[in-house]
Amino acid sequence: MTAAIVFYACAGLAVVSALSMVLNVRNTVASAMSLVVTMIALAGIFLVLDAFLIAAFQIMVYAGAIVVLFVFVVMLLNLRHDAFAPSRQIALKLVGGLLGIYALFALAPLLAQHLPEGAPRPEGFGGYRLVGRTLYTDFVLPFEVAAFLLLGAMVGAVVMAKRRLD
Amino acid sequence: METETIIKTVFILAVVVLAFAPIITWVERKQSAVMQDRIGANRADIAGITILGLLHPLADVLKLIAKEDVVPHGANRFMHLLAPVIAAVPAIIAYAVIPFGGSYQYGDETVNLVVADIDWGVLYIFAIGSIAAYGTVIAGWASNNNWSLLGSLRASAQMISYEVTMGLSLVGILMVFQTLSMFEMGLAQDGTFRLLGFLEAFGWVDDIGWLGALRVPTWGIFLQPLGFVMFLACAMAENKRAPFDCPEAESELVAGYHMEYSGMRFGLFYMSEFIEIVVISGLMAAIFLGGWTIPYLPQETIIGAITPVFGEYFATSICMILHVGLFFLKVIVMIYIQMAMRWSLPRFRYDQIMDLCWKILLPLSIANVLVTGGVMLLIGSLT
């Protein structure tokens, strides 16, 4: 019962704040802050699902680090309001709207179905021990590949920034 | 929510928010005065009684509440009013996972002196801490003032950078204690280990003989001394206090991100800074200074020694009071260290702060993780 209340509260908050993020095009910082609220609401949903580690990372990485960087860049660039003038966005809005409608129709049949009962969760589900063990034993290769990808991106960013400076 | 949780919550809020935070504002003024050869705050009085100036926090709060709450012209009103709340709330709720006492057995009842003993306590602290950055960032942006904006830009860069290092500096201690729960960390620190035992484990000496009597508490500070220093530096930088107070550097930015705040909204920023000091001290005490434990006197020994005199019920209670008292004594020591640093060191330049983070602390913390892992592999266990 508590789980249902928390889920509906978080889900409602996520939808409202996501809408607020998209509709606040003129105020970029307010839009970014709505994104933060969305992330926190998503973390709440992960908590209901017993995925504690994902919930903590959702807040630490997405809400705490990535969006702070967004806000940092927005404040540094000091974008003027006309940078997001509506006239430039008609085509984008059209495409986005069509895609949204398509997604709605694609998902609608799923809503009518009853979700199957999930398999019983193993001991320590969603905790750092189980996630860590799985990540470093069964999925160690994808993990290392992702690490190298990020390292490459980081080196690339440094090289590009340095060329600009020189 | 059961009664026990409510009692613990009220207790910790009363101690941290209502007792520690106001007294630290007084300590800060008094200590700066002592270190600069002044007398310091001593005028506020009720009917001529001043109690060393301890009434100043009360006078400050009354003054702040009575002041006009100004929102500057052209500022984003909603965000401007929201920012102090975002800054204060994470500081207050962080204490939920910091244990202030151990586990006590009353018949069938077990009393754990921590509000929420969650398995991922350290991650909770980091998640809460990363949200705290928004308070300063939004405050500076919503004030419609260039100095404030510069202050919050510096604050956001500094807080993101030091969050990375703060996390990595704790990885070593997480490896040693094999847990993310702060309560389990406290339990693990209620013991001793042979200081020179590693000589045997490495095979350098066959038997260390009488030197084995040289035992040290299994406190984080003895197991991870480098981690202790790095975590203290990062935590102080996260709190944006001198020597890391670039975001509010008064000689360059007037007052930085909270320049356009007045009345109790400024008071919230001010208070959250002092509550954060208590939170940092509590974290350091719980993780590195053995939490509530008394060195060389494990809980069973204390209770066993007093039980014949007072009976088990009172013996457990006396042990609990000793533990809670010692925990807050450790917190006070850590607060004192932070205060002394704040009034002895000059402010770093912005580039020095960034160099310290990315070029010194980050490589050191990664080296610490590697060395800790290697040593643990060789030694196996502590005792």
C-alpha cells in the first residue's frame, strides 16, 4: 500500500516535472531544475522497486553531477531568450509531436495487458554487493569496454579543448 | 513510524540543529577573536547576564527574523525564495544515517542508536550532498547580480570537482570495512589490531614476539590515515569554508552567492553552513574516529564490568550514555579542528583549489585505493 502511494506520487511528480522541463523553453535554468526534479522522482520509483543502488546513482550522477554541469554551462554561456525563439522550432515540434503520438499508439496495447508476476528476487537484490559482483564477474568485458569508451571521450575532449587554446 | 524512530529523530534534530549549530556560531566568533587577540562577542544580555556572550546566537536569530526579506528587482522570485531551502534541507537530513551510539540489548528489545540503518548509508550521504550544490547555484543565478552569479559559478565548479575526490577518498575505508553501512562501520571499529602485524603477514619477520602487544584500535584513522586527511580536505571544500571559500570571497565578490539575501533566508544559508560542519564532523567521527566506541574497552567488557554492581539494565544504559557522550566529544574535536583551520589558513586562489583537487587529491586517492587493495590482498585480515 505504501509502495503504491510512493509510486503514484513519484510517477505523477516525474510526469509533471518532465512537462515543466519541456514547456519552460524560455527559462533554461528553470527547465534544468525541472530535470533535476524528474531525476529525483525517478530515483523514488527505483526505491519502490528495491533498486537502492540505482536510486542512489540516479541522484548522485544524474541529478547531482550531470545537471549541475548543464546549469553551469547555461549560466556561463548566458543564453539570451531569443536563442530559443519559437520560430526556429516549428519543424522540430512537428517531428517531436508525431514521434510522441507514434509512441503513444505503440504503447497503448501494453496498458490493457496485465503485467506478469515477477520472478522471486534473490537475496540482497538491488544492493551494492550483488550489483558489484555481477558487474565485475559476469559483465566484466562490457564494463571494461564502456570504461575505455569514456576514457577515449575524455581524452578527445581534452585534445579538442587544447587545440582551441593553442 | 514507531515511537523509537521518532524519539531518535527528535533527539538528533535537537542536538544538531538546536544545540550544536547555534553554539558553533558563537564558537566561530569567539575563536576568531581569541586567535586575533580580540575579546569577541560578549554584549548580548538578558537583565545584565551575558554568559560569555552565549546569548548572541539567540539575539542573531531574533534579529534575522525581524529583518525585512528582500527579493531584488529583476530577480527570479520563485527560485530566489526556494534556494535557501534547497541549501538547508540536505544538511539537516544527512544525519539520518550517521550512528550516534551502538547496539544495545534490553531483554528481547534491541536498540540501535541510528535513525535509519540503511545498507547504503555512505551512498545516501553522497546523494544528499550532491543535491546541496543546487542551493548555492540557484541562489547565485536567481539573484540577478553579477557578483552572485560569479560566486555560484565558482561554487558549482568547486563542489562538482571535490565530490569526485571525496567519493574516491572514501573507497579505501569502504574496502577495509567491507560495508557501506555507517552502523556496521561503527561496530567494526570496536576492536584492536596489532600495529606491526603486517611484518608477519608480508613474511619479513617470522614472529614479531612481544611487539605483538602493541595494539591499536581498528579506527578508520589508523587504517586509512591518508583517507582521513583527504576526506577532511574535500569535505571542507564541499562546505565552502575558508580556506576554500572562493565562492563567497568577500574581497573579490562582496559576499558571493548569498549577497542578495537578507533576514531569515540569509539565516538559512548561514545555519546550513554550520549544520554542515556538524554533519562533516559526525561523518568523520563515525567513519574515521571509531564512532561511539571507546578505545581498548569493547562494549561487552564495559557492560560485563558494571553489571555486578548495577544489574544488566542499568549497566547497558550507562554504557549507552558513555558511548553517546564519547561520540559527541569526537564530533566536538572535529569541529574544533575545522574551526582552527578556518581561522589559521588564508584563502586559496581559484586555480589553486582546482589544482589541489585534480592534480594532487585525485591521483593520491586513486593511489590510496590501489595500495589498500594490494595490502589487503597480501595480509588477508587485520588481526
